[in-house]
Amino acid sequence: MPNAPETWNIADVWDIVAESIPDAPAQEYEDVVHTWREFDRRAQGVAGTLLAHGARQQDKVAQYLYNCPHYLESIYALFKAGLVPVNTNYRYTPDELVYIWDNSDAVAVIFHGSFATTIEPIRSRLPRVVTWMWVDDGSGPCPSWAIDYETAAASPGVNHAPWGRRGDDLLLLYTGGTPGMPKGVMWRQEDLLLALDSANKKRLPEVPDRTAVAARATKAGPRNLPAAPLMHGTGLFNAMSNLNVAGSVITMSNRKFDPIDLLDTIEAKNVNSMSIVGDAFAKPILRALEAEPDRWNLSSLRVIISSGVMFSAETKSGLLRHNPRLIMVDALGSSEAIGMAQSTTSADGPAETARFQLGPNTRVLTEDGREVAPGSEELGRVALRGHTPIGYYKDEQKSAATFQVIDGVRWSIPGDWARVDADGTVHLLGRGSQCINTGGEKVYPEEVEEALKLHPSVADAAVVGVPDERFGQAITALVEPWPGAEVDEAALIAHVKIHLAAYKAPKRVIGIETVGRAGNGKLDYKRLTAHALGVLG
């Protein structure tokens, strides 16, 4: 790497860390620890193999993987070679996989062996994909049409492609949070690095500086566990941020969220920080702790970072009872905007739900571009300027709608609606795309869902709007009860009215076995609406 690179590139940063602390841990999985030297060397092998099989500058490479060391290792390889990572939701159907890999123009796919039977029938529909790289997970032999990942990682490899590295090199993050089919959010590496770095005490300068990176890599950094899937932004960005400060990342072999396994791992591996997705993860963790309060020593865990789903005050307070030294950061952000706002909870401050302090580059703007005045009760969308994505891949119309220039300033406006309280704190309401219009009033599902989840019988809840002659849309709740609990419609409606205005209370409450949150904590509102309509007839 040159002493004075013109732009920041994440592979350059990780290279400096590997040079500075080669024997420190970079990744840990079960009983296997890869040092930064091994992390670097293996990534070079994967990079060289992809280039040898025809990958060219900024070609797209999809990752079809569960959480594992290969995920971040292959991202490192792609960054080294000037290639573009493309995340892939491992819950997608074959048709959805074809859409993602075709839409992203992927030329290679790195996949876990257990997905080979899903891939085999669709390979002919993906003529652009010429390289398939198989990651052994004990599910069967490597297919004849694939390359063994371990063989690639062990090869001599390359550290730089002939075209070098740039700050303009991309990472594509496909998100299902936009209406319609998933969109690929295009992050320049320089913007992504500096956005992830914005919350660090020792921040990197805007102008690339090798010594600034080395100064943060004099010893092994924090040990991070992404409880959220790496295929989603919450888990991936938090893990990458930890590597940027010379830390290490611990991944778990369990492919389904298990709070017992998670707590065992935190204790056994001395985890310092963890990424979760709000109450979808935190409530089961708290229930496990409440059931066996003396089982785990969690003193190593200092920070929990949550994003994507509301993290309730009650749950935060409960976790503090089991670890008073804990700091919980509830981050308001998305695939399109990192670090819009945050709420920090510790033993020194009160826990709050959906109330955030805006970051320095964040504003709440009305649809006509005005800034919402604190205490006005006016609603607006949370907007971020500065280091943001350059748009959605191959979707200029959607890019123009989300990334807007207002009075000469470019803003990322993903669609999160909020109001600004008199003291300047922001009360998040939810995504406008899910807003329910009932009797002329706008109601945001997440607000009602959080009120429902305060009831002791409710494990989780989803709120949708169904067509109604009188109200236009009738607020309907689908409630997942705790084991042994009953869904009492009248009691739950009355409970919501205690916490929210009466017009926000559900007209109907339907019991459901599970609301079916995805690994990123998100709900499939389209499916849930169809279920509600089926029950109500």
C-alpha cells in the first residue's frame, strides 16, 4: 500500500492492521482461531482464485452464506481484488436468488455446501455466473461444477489486482426494506468506512493517513459477536467496524437464533460487544437470563448495539439488572443511512423506547424540504447528509426518490417518519410505506406493536391495515403469545388505549403461532396482511 493513498479503501485499512498485529486474533469460530496474518493470507488466496477464473475490475460476487469466518474473509478478498460483494438472503426462494444474482450482474457466487441442491436447478438461468465457490459445511461433497473454497484460500493468491484499489470501489447491500423487489444499495468503500468510523473516539481523518490506522492497531481490539446475520447490514456493518479498529469477530455455528447458545458463547469467548436486532433478539435473551439468573458470567460484555427494530425501555432495563456495566446503543440507521441518530442506555441514564438524539448530519424534514421545528407536533422524515450511498444499483427512479438534493445539499431519506420533541429528541414512528390511514388519521404500525408488546401475554406482535368501509383501513393486530398465554382481544385493545390515543388501538386482534420475523428482525407485512384477511374473511 502506498504511504499516501489518494482515497480510503477498506482492504488498505485491514492490510495495515494485519501488518501491525499479525498474531492477534481476527476471527474465531468454534475452536478455530484465525490470526490477522492468516486472515490476510487466506483472503489473498481467494482473491487470486477469483481473478484467475476471469473476474475483472468491479465485477460482482455474491455471498450465499450463513454466519461463518468465510463471510468476512471473502469480503476482504473481494476488496483486495477490486471486486464487489453482493449479500444474499439465505431464506430466498430459487426465483428470488435468480433475481438478485441477475439484477446484480454477479459473475461468481460463494456458497455454503447445504445450498448446492438449491443452486443446481437454477444454474442454467444464470449464464453470467461463471465461478461457483463451495464452502464445506459437512452437508456433502463439493459439486463438480464448483471450486473448493479451502483450496482457493490455501493458494498463493494476490494482494492487489492489476487495476489497484480505489475509494470508489463498491459494496452492494441488497435490502428488502424498499417497496417492490430488493434493491442493491451502492456504497463507495470510502463513504462506508468513514460512515462506520463516525462513532469512534479516535476517528480516522477524511484524508487517508496510514499512520492514523496504525495508531489504532497497536494491540488486539475488542471481541465482537454478530448475533444478527452477516447477510444484513446490522450484523455486517458492526462486524466490519470492529475489524476497522483491529478487533476480532466471533461467529457461531448455530444457524438459528438460540439465546442459550448465545449467552454460552459470550461467556466462553469473553465477548466485549454484540450486535442484535432490537427486542426480536433482546427479549428472548432477557427471558433466558430471568429463568437462570446465576448461570452466566457476562462481565466481559460491555456494549450491545441494536438497529433495525425497536429496542424497548423495559427490555433494556431488564438487561441492566443482569449486567449493570452494560452500555446499550440503540442506533437509528438503515442500509441507506448509517448513524442517523442513537439512544444510549446505561446504569447512569434512563432507558427509553424509540427516542433518539440526532447525529450532527441528521435532520427531520417535511415532504416539501422544510426542517421540522421541535415541539411542533409536525411529522417529517429522518434525513442524513455526508457519507451516504451513491444510489440503488440500476434503479435511477428509486435512487432519485431516496437520495434527494434539497437547497444544494444531498440527503439520504430512507423513509423513517418521526416527530421532534421540544427538547430536540426525536420520536421514531416507523416507515411511511407501512403507514395505516384509518379514519383520516395516520398510524404507524411499529408504535402500536410496541404498545402491544408491553402486555405480559405478548411475545411479539405485528400490526397491519385491512380494508374497511367505514375507516378506509382498520388497524388489525396479529399477536404471538408467550407459551401458555392466551390472546385476550378485549384486554389487549384496552391495554393499547392506556398507552396510545384510542384511534391507534386495534379494531381486531388475531392470535398467530409466530409473526415470522426474519433474521434482521423485519416483518413481512404483505404476508401478514394476507393472513389477517384470510382469518377475517
